[in-house]
Amino acid sequence: MNLVTQLPVSGAAPKLLDFPAPTVSGLPTPALRGKPVPPAQRVYFYSPDEWEVFITEWASGLSYRQIKQLGGSGDRGVDVAAFKTDNGLEGAWDCFQAKHYNRSLNFSDAFPEMLKILHGVVAGFYCRPDRYVFVAPQGCGSTLDRLLSRPKELQKKFLEDLNKSSAATRHYPKQTLNSIREYAQSIDFSIFQSLQLSEMIETHRKTPYFAARFGTALPERTVVKETPVTPSPDEAVYVKKLLDVYNEQDPACCSDVDSLSVHTTYGKQFQRQRESFYSAEALRLYARDSVPDGTYELLQKDVYTGVIDTAEANHPSGLDRLRAVLTQSGQLDLSAHTLISVSTLEDRQGICHQLANADKLTWVDTNE
């Protein structure tokens, strides 16, 4: 008999919440004085809530469709849910149970949580997870570790404790315990697993959250790819604005991109502007994979704030305005920004062209 479908659903399903994005201030983590503190040691001092956030960050480095935290006290035995499909708790998923203790976990810690998750399945709150993983900074004690590595022995131990009257089992009516027992006898207990903190940290290291969380140096930036000869459609706006600049200077020989590209005076300048744009684009993509969401946009915002007055001032020509803005971008104090340690002057100028591409900066007022 399929107990999941036959048993009536009671109570409410767990409430799922998107895990909070890391706060982006743009400020680098203050340098540590003395010997650096390894990430594993820092984790030991986390609060239980911060430990759950760390787990969600870590899970983002794996191939999940979506990651959710459960809100409120009625978590139904689930702290972090990682979905493999768009069906959420009704499809394939993994469950991560966060336990931040100052000691390793033992079976008496695990049993009530295993009881909760199996009750959630037989009650129809969710389908059985592919994996139910205990995640604790201090790991599992030797006895629990041995049981987790021997699923049949774990199942036997679980059923033995299920037959005893304890603080964990007293919460459930006899009929519910009978249903859980019948279901527990039918499943493979290899779904219950544990994770080593060292393994989690290595995965977390590859996420955009690692440098911000642990105050480490940003990963090395790769070489910027060569700028393509022909501008792509994504460059259309800022390239048109540059064309207006040079057309204003030499209308006869700078009528389109082809003529501008081979111009003896402005062709190389135009190419340098495009190289700057691609450098900034490379920094943007680097930021996407290396720092929390919003970090690069905050840098863009401060560049805009620092150059907009210069851009809106009176200038003899669009070329003078362009040069003044690019010069000003290089003089801005952006030392508070995390990405400055891996950025160049070319990136700053490229950000100005990104802003022009977003119609936030213009060099020549073509409506005059």
C-alpha cells in the first residue's frame, strides 16, 4: 500500500521562503590583523540562523533549480530545501537539516529529525526527498557516522527507537506512529546522509559569496578577450553615441562605423573606447561569478554619480565632453569598492560606455 497517497493530509505544509541575498555594501571586508582565521574556524562561531544562510549559499554552488528556506517554527523537519525541478516539494528535491552545535551530532539528535521528515512524507506535506542531509560544523559523532554509512543498521536502530516511549515519539498519536513505522520499513535509509564541513567550504569557495563572507582576496581575473572587429548588436547604443562624437569632428569621413574605424585620427581612439567597453563587460561577468549580486551595479552607480556633473557641464564639443568624463572617471576615489582590487583604469572608462549604452550618458546632444 502506498501510504503517501492513502493517508489523509493533516495540518499545513511547510512555508517556503527565498533565502536572503547577501547584503552588498560595496565595502571590502576589513583586513584581519595577525594570523588569518580559516573559514572553518569562523563557521564555528556562527549563530544557527547564520549557519542556515551559509548552507543556502553553499547549495547555490550545486546544480539545483531553486533553493528555499523554511520560515517559522513549523518547518516540518526541513531547514533548507533544494529543488531539482520546477515542482518544488512535489518533485525531486534534497533536504538539508542545519544543526549548529558546539559538539558533534549523535543519534539522539538525529532521531527526532528523521521522525519529522518521515511524518511529513506520510502526512503528504511533501514527497520523500532524494537525500536528507545532516549539516553541522562539528560533524557527526562516531556512532551516528557509522549508522549513516550502514543504512540497514540505521533503519533497524530507527525502528527500535520508534517503538520506545520518548520525548520525540510522545508528540505523535499511536496511529501516526504506526503509519511512520510501516513506511520506514519500506524505504531505503541511504537517503539519510551527512556532510563534512571541509567539503562544504570547498564548494562554497566557488560561489560568489565566498570572498565577501570570509574576507579573502578575490579570485584571479582572467585575461580580457580580444575585442571583435565588428560591433555586436549589444554595442549599438554607445557605438552610435561615439559615432556622433567623431562625426561632429569630421562629418565627411566619419559617417558610419566602417569609415570611422579606418579614420587616420579617430579610428584608433574609437577602437580604444570599444576595448574599454569590453574590459568593463569582462569585469561585470567576473563580478557575477565572484561577488554577491549587486556589487558591480553599485560600482557602476558610484561611477555615474562621480561623472554626471562633468557630463552635464558645458563643453565646446562632444569630444571634449567625452574626454572630460573619461578623465574624471580615473580620478574618482572608488577605494571602498570590493572590485577595485581587480579593476583597471580601462574598466572605469568602459563603465562610462556601459552607462552610455544604457542611455545614462550622452556625448553629443543630437536634438540641438
